[in-house]
Amino acid sequence: MINFNSIDYLKYGNLKQQLAYDILTENHILKDLQEFDPVLVGTIPIDIDIENSDMDIICCWTNKNNFVQVLTRLFTDKTDFKINLNEELNYITANFTIGNFEIEIFGQISLLGINWDTGTW
């Protein structure tokens, strides 16, 4: 079974997965987001991506303002950077491009106690 909490499996995947691994590691994206428990999700990790699939990273925050500040500090200089705060549903997205990859970071308030491997409390 693949451990999706680490992206090491991407090193041995298809060409797009290997390129995703390179982008994420060379730019320290997951490392820089470590305090928010980032996980790469979507079509690329499970090898069902299409030509223009983006990289989706989910995060959990306990302080919304801190999350916004960190995203802005880390990625404001990236191509096409934009951030969206959805006050009604209480989530934040940041989008930008590195190389040929569009990247979307989704963050929502932390659900403390959830086991992300099993989806159970």
C-alpha cells in the first residue's frame, strides 16, 4: 500500500509523477508547508492524471491568518499566484504555476484527531 503522507513513491512512478516529485522537492513546497500537514492528493498521485492535471495539496490550519501569511510569503513570487478566502465555507485556496505545473493548495481548519490513513476519528 502506498504511503501518501510521503511523496517518495513519485520518484518511481510515471514521467509526470517524477516531474511532480522534482518540482515539489526542488522548491521545498511540502517541507515549507510542514506545519499544516500537507498531503498531495488528486489525479497525479494515483496515476489517473490527464495532460493538464494540476497538483493538489491539502492542508490543515488552526490559525487562518497565519496560514494566509505563510502562503503569501512562500508563493507570492510564483507565476499566476492568487489566493482565495471562502468565508462562508471557511477554506482557503492558493494557486500558482511552477514550470509546467499548476499547483493548488487547499487549506481548511484542522480536524484534530482524524487519522488521515484510515479516515477515522
